[in-house]
Amino acid sequence: MIKKCSVTCVITMHREGLLAHTTLNSIAKARENAEAEGFPVAFVITLDNPDALTERIVRKHPSIRESDLMENVHFGDLGLCRNYAVGKASCDYIVCMDGDDYYSSNYIAAMVHKAMKGKNIVVCPEYLVLFGTQYHWTRFGGPEDCIKNSYVLFSEHHYCATVAAHKDVFARLPFTPCKDGFGYEDWHWNLEARAAGMEHQVARDVVLFYRRKAVSLSKMQTRASSVVPPSRFFETLPKPESEGLSALPSPQGVPNAAFPWKEALKSMVFSILRLMPASVGGRVYAVLRNGKVYAKESVLALLKRIPGSMEKRIRPLLTRIWRAGTKPAANGLEPVLYNALLEVARTDDLLHPDRLPPLPYVPRSGDEAPGRAYAGAWHALPRHDYDVVYTAPHITFGGADQMAINYIKVMLAEGKRVLFITSAGLPNRFELLPPRVDVLDLGALIRFLPHEGRVAVFTRLLLQLAPSLVHMVNDHFGFQCLVRHGQALRRHSKLFVSIFADAQDRNDYYAGAGTDYLRDLYPIIERVITDNAVGSQKWNERFGIEPEFFQPVYAKSSGVIRPWNPPSMRNRVLWAGRLDAEKRLDIACAIAGQLPEMRFDFYGRAILNTANPAVDELKTLPNVTFFGEHAGFSTLPAERYFAFLYTTQCDGLPIVLLEATEAGLPVVAPDRGGVRDFLTDETGWLVDSHEDVPAYVQALQEVRDNAAEAERRWKNACALLAARHNGRAFAASLLQAYTGEKEV
């Protein structure tokens, strides 16, 4: 049992090996200085699954006293080790320390002095020196410090792990275990402290020497996919002021603020600097942002990396920046740092200032744009207790959009609280959504952020909302977030995706969401909800994923079927859809060119905003008329036409085929994607090859010239609609997919 004392150092050890010895030497020096100032200091050391070398070194280290406590534990988690050690401590103040770092000799005394100013104070060192695989230094509490900026803390950890506070603080705020997609237990603890009203302060002239180790590729990937656990901090971020960054959506989801160019550029600059090596990015940052911080060293280092022709132009500018600043300190370092390095070199000679590689200054970046965007989204929501969240790139008249709308209607009918999130920042038709669903046009808020920032905001929002169910509908950006952070998201939510088909190029090579994401999503999500059984068969053949992983939920028809109208008196063909390249308007053009006696009317608009030469070519044909965008298939004058023509490169089961059948039109379409799940030689005219123009021509002629056969096939299609594509079957299939239960 530890005697009651003023301070306990909570030290975590794992498999540090020989490094544990020099770390304990450093901590022992800090203890000696603290006790000279009247602070008795005890150690509580947890040996978490240690190797034999680490345990031997720690237990036999000359600084260890009988009053110190060492215990072997098997948590495999840094936070749990600290919780355990805090529970064993009998003291007033706790200082957290790690088993492979070094500490300035004033570390314990100065940190505790600052912590004694109040029981709600958490103390960080002023300086942080990284060494090992990276070498640079930064500071907390400098003129550019962002330690009190909540928006910055959203995406950057501006504190450190080795903090000090009154023991009651740690008792009230235990560390949260981090596994299965969650990480950064220290970042999370500091955020929880902020949310609980703790005040972070800096102990001046105190230095933490943080060892950055080489890690394996697998550990790097694991760390990249980890995310801070849900925290009250993210629910207490203040609502952004109306300065362009808020960009809060109106009730219809349309952003009502100007595009925040300043913050967008700032955020992009920070992202570029992070991609640079610290030795380069830090100096560039220092020159660009505040030439007062050791700018001469930064300028000289930067000029060495600039081609000679550019140097002549840039040198005068950078020289002016430097002259406006202050003179560099000794050896390019502040005296406090220089002296601390001399001192720690007594423990580890490799850290002597004369032996170190260049040690540049890297300021805290202070990028608050992601935090502001997130806070804007959080405060835009009327509630935060949703049962179901749907995400999609945008909402318009497309087939995938209609599926999402119908999913939402089913869950609203089940009495669920539903939120719909758009992610792409594209134009939306929110009036198509049912009135009782809440809408967040997140894409409009995050469109100015770099990709990393968009992922952070999107993922954090889902983590904090923690709905029972998340369903992403054809949302490629959402899929990317799932691939990266799905392990964390699935801790609190069941995850579903809808992928309706893979794209195929002109050579029939596959691309699209299934090809890009399905194999990575497989271990994360519950299942794929699709609109046909054909695609799942192909994914099973290509990837080996079991058919049961896919749940066909066939699109719902309106249930209103127009009477049959014999086609013999009409000579017009209807085409309706997106005017994008994948809809193969070049094939439609060739068909119309070979049937000059027929009239072809085209309805629709391009969604992808890419040039499609086939549209221009179609407009030159005398028997073709373009009518532009329509407000839904039911608004089209179907009674004017004898057939519906559909062309495509790839598809799921297009809803427009169901709509055309309801409108009383026989359908001619290619055997692509899930089309054959509805259209066969018994329910319409299925063209074997999607590029076989003569086959299309023959099919259209058969429909026009054989009214009895056209009526027979159309009636079969109507029967399939009534049996499989009704609202009751749709709802039952969707609920079965969500619950995993079989239909009764």
C-alpha cells in the first residue's frame, strides 16, 4: 500500500525493452527535483503484457523504492492501465507518464504547481519535442496556440497524453477503452475533460520529449482507420456565427450562406502542408503564417529546396518577411528548449543539440473549418435521437433516389424517427421527400473541405447520432467512409448499403460501387439491399460472396395501371431517362436513324454534366424531338406512344420500366444488369445485346405490327407488377432485410 503523498506518477509500461531504463532515469530526475520542492512523489507502474526484458529492467531499476507500486496487468489498453493505476494511487495529484518518453527535470514540480491552482485544471507541458523517426518541436500556449479553440479540437489533438490534474479529475473522468475502430484514448479523454468544464492550462518552461517510433504498415493502416470514440464534447460545440462558415441548410436543405472561400483556401493549405515532411512543411508554414518565429532558419532551409530560377524571384520577398520578425534564439532554438536538450542528453546522449538532426519548429495548424462545418450540421438538426439515418449523394428523379424515398416512407410508417442526409453537395429536389422526414444537406456544408475533412465530419455526425440503423443508398462517398471507419460505426449502428448494379464499359469491364467497395464492405455491413437478383448472382460469381448477403427489395410500383390502348393507330416511340453517356443515346440515335417512319420523343436531362455528343447527333434527326426534363413519368402523355424504348450500358432494375408498364406501354429494353429480372420474352421485348441496333428495330416493328402479342406480353408484365412490386411486398422485403428474419 502506497503511503499518502502529494503526487503519484502513473507510468504505463508495455514492451519498451532497454528504452524503459532511460525513461525511468528521466522520470527519477524529475521526481528528485519535485521532492526538493516539497512534493513527495510515488510511482504506480503498470506492466501491461510486458516482455521479459522490460519487466526485468523496470523491477530492478535503481530509482524504484519500496513504497512504489508495480503490478503486472493484462489489459492491452493504455486507458485501462491508467484507470487501474489511478485507483491504486493514494495522493492528491496525478501526473500521467509513458514508458518510452523523456521529461524535463521540472516536469513533475511545475505541472503540479499549476494543477494546484484549482481542482478543475488539467495541465499540459509548454513544449513538445518529437524525436525518433521524426524530429521537430512545437509548443502549447504560444502566440498561435489553439489550445482553447473548440473548433480546432474537432479534428486535431492540441493536448498531449502526459497531463497532470487533481486525482478527483481522473476519478470523475476515467479513460475510455479504445478498440474495434476506436483509438486516440488521450485525445478522447481531453475532449471529455473539456466537455465536463475542465480548464486546460500550460506549465511554462516544461518540456515533453515524445518518442515517435517506426511502425509497421499494418499498424499505420489500423491507426489511419481509427477514430476518436463518441464524446460529449462534440455535442457541446457552439453554433458557428454567421460568417460564411456556418452555411447552415434551410428547412429545405438549401445552404443560405455564401461560399466560404477564405476558410476553404486555409483548409486546403493546411492539408497540403500535412502531406509534406515535417522538416519542410513546418518551415513553409512558419514563413507563410508568421515570419516572427525563427523565420531566418526557415527561409534559408526553404531557399535550398527552390530551383535557382525561382530563388531569384522569391528571395527578396522572403527576406522582407524575415526582417519583419525577431532574431533566432541560440542554435535556432529557444533557450528553454536548448537547455532542456542539454539536460536530457545526460540521460540519452543522442538528444544532445549538437548530435540531433535539424529540429524545425512546427506550429499547431489551427484549422477550424472541419469543426465549424460539423457544428453547423449538428445545430441544424431539430433533434439528435434518430432511429434510422439514410444517406445518398443527392435526391432527384433517378431510380436510386426513388428507392431511397420509398425506404424512408416504410420506416416512417413503422413509427421511426428518420433523418435523410445528402453528401455530394449537388442540387437536390427535397420536395420529393415525405414531409415527416428530417433533412440535412451535409454536402452543402462540407463541399469546401478537403477529402479528409469531409470524411471526418460525415463520420463524426453518424457516430454522435448513433442511430440504430444506417442505410447508405448508392452513396460512394458514404461507402468510402464506411471502408475507413466502418468498424467504429458498426459499434452502435447496424450498417446497410444499397448497390443496384456495377457499371460496365464499352469492353464490358466492370467498374462502379460493387467493384470498388463491396469486398471491403463485406466484413463491416449487415448486408446489401439491392433491387434485383441478377446483380447479386454476378457478384457471387466474381467475388465469392454468398447470395444470402444480398437482399432483393423490388421497386414499388404505384399500383395504378392505365387501360390497354392498341398501338396500331400510333407511330410514336417514347424514351425517358438521364441524358448521360451510360444511357447509350448513341444506340438510340442509330435506332431512330433506321426507322425514319417512326417519331421518337426524348424526355430527360443530363445529371453528370459531362458532354454527350450523342445528344447533339440525335437533335439533327428529323424524326426526333427533345422535350427536356419532366416532373415524373406519370406526367408524360403516354397515350401518344405505342412503345417505350430503353437503352443503357449498365443498370439495376430500372424503375422507369415499371412506370412505362403502368402507363400502358409495351417495353423494349436490353439484357443489361437487372433488366431481365422484370423483362423477358413473356413480359416485353428483351434485346440480347445492348448494342444490337437491328434487334431493337425488329422489336419495335413487332410491337407496332402485332397488337395481340403486345397486349399479351404487357398483361403478363402487369401481373408481375401486381404480384411482386406492390407496396406490401416492398415493405415486407425491406423490413426482412433489416431484421434478418424470414418473411412469414
